Amino acid sequence: MKTKIISFVLIMILLIPAVSALNNQKQDKQSARLITYNSVLQMSYDENAVNNAVFQPDGAPVSIPLIVKFKVEIPKTLLSNFILRILFLQTFMITSAKIKLSVANAPDWATITITNPNIYVNISPEFTEFNTSVIIALHSDAPSQGYDLRIKAETESLLNKHVPPNSAELSLVFRPNWVLLLEAIVAHPSVSTPPNELTLVPINITNLGNVQSLITAKINISLDGWEKQFVPSQMVLNSGETGQMTLLLIPPEDFQGIQSIEMLFNATKSPPSGEYEGNDNPLPVTISVYYIEE
């Protein structure tokens, strides 16, 4: 019996230091994780590149230079000496940080790419700078309105979780260029027009441009003695919208034969101010009107 008691006591004497050592090691790890170093992640872009760029729908892609800066606020005393710096960084088997770049809200009417979506920068108490680019290629249906593109940068935890994850977001505002484009369809391009009688010529007009537009029309030929009028005289169409204008014609009493009439449809764009800006490229549409006396 005494032998068993002595053996138990010896085992406890041997285990207590081992358990104590494990507890101390666990506490040391927990204490070590309480030591954290903040990181600073910044992004900026060349505003002049945006201001001077032409964001043309279905046109050439635009490259905007992007600058990424990163630093870890490690005490300089640990890194001022070359040997201490190597020992410190090699302790964690890492000397650089990976920064992941992504587009947070790419629109469906554009293709947005980043030249280097995954970059690596040195871990340093001083800012390390990296240059990349955001490439913006607009599709043909890009709307002519300001768009707030957000670029996101993210880092994972570093140095055995002593540097917490970090993120930054950049707002890049651009506006697709205006595209003015009309389509005009006349259901019956050849119309009988008896003298002194009202004839209606409906024209369906579609705004194929990428901005709300004011549509006007005029006849590009001298028609002496004819009464002529567009109803409505003008209309506002949103991008992709179709409306109808009707040409009202009353030929003179002596009208006989065939008359070719060219109409010009013009679209002017509406900026946010609400003031329409002119367009010098009207759409011509020609119809033939006739009267043959039997």
C-alpha cells in the first residue's frame, strides 16, 4: 500500500511542472497575440486621367492609373538594425504582404478590369507604393450619366495574426460620353395625297442614343402652296424609347403627279442642367407623295 502511495506522489511531482509549463506556454501565446501592429492601406487615382478621358460607348478602353500604398506600423527599433529586421521578419517566415484588388460594383454595361488584381508589397514601417491601372471599356448601351465606380483593396492577417486584416475603398466617378442616334420608320413611304385634302403620314421615331433627347423635325424642301405641320412639333424620348410624330399634309388645288419630300429629324441631348444641347447631324428621311387624276 505504501508503495502505491509513494508512486502516486512521485507521478504528481513529475506532472505538476509539466502541466505548469503547458499553461505558461498557452498564456505566452495568448499574450503574444495581444501584441498587434496596425497596417495602413491607401488608394488613389489620377484625376486628370479621368477628366481628360473620353468614355465612349463601344469605343476604345480607358486606362486610369491607380496607386496603392501600404505600411505596417512596426516599431522602428525592431527594424532599424538590419540583423534585427531579418530576424524579426524571418521569425514569421514572411517579408511581403498580398493585397487583393477588386471592383465592388461593376455595371452590366461595362467591362472593368484591373491590370494587377493581386499585388505584393514589402512589409515596412514606411509606405511601399505600387502602381497599377483600372481599365474601363464601355458597351454600346452605356447610359450617359455619372457612375460611382468603387475599387476595393483587401489584405489578410499578417505576421502570425499580429497584423489584423485591413481593407480600403476608392470611389472613381466617371460619365460615359453622349451618343446621339435616331431611327425613323415610315410605315408607308409612298402616299396618295389628293389636292385640298388632309393626308396623315405617321413616323415612328426611336431614340437609340444613350441619353434622354429632345426630338424635332422639319421639311428640307420648298413646298409652295402646301400646308404642312408635324404633330407634335417636338417630343422628349428616353434612351431606347419610341414615339410617333405625324406629318400633316394638304396639297394645293393644282397638285398633280409625284412629289418627293425630305424630312430632317434632329436629336439634342439633355445634360443634368435640363438645357438641351444642339446636334448638327440630323437624320434624313424621304417619302413620295402623289396624285394621279383619273
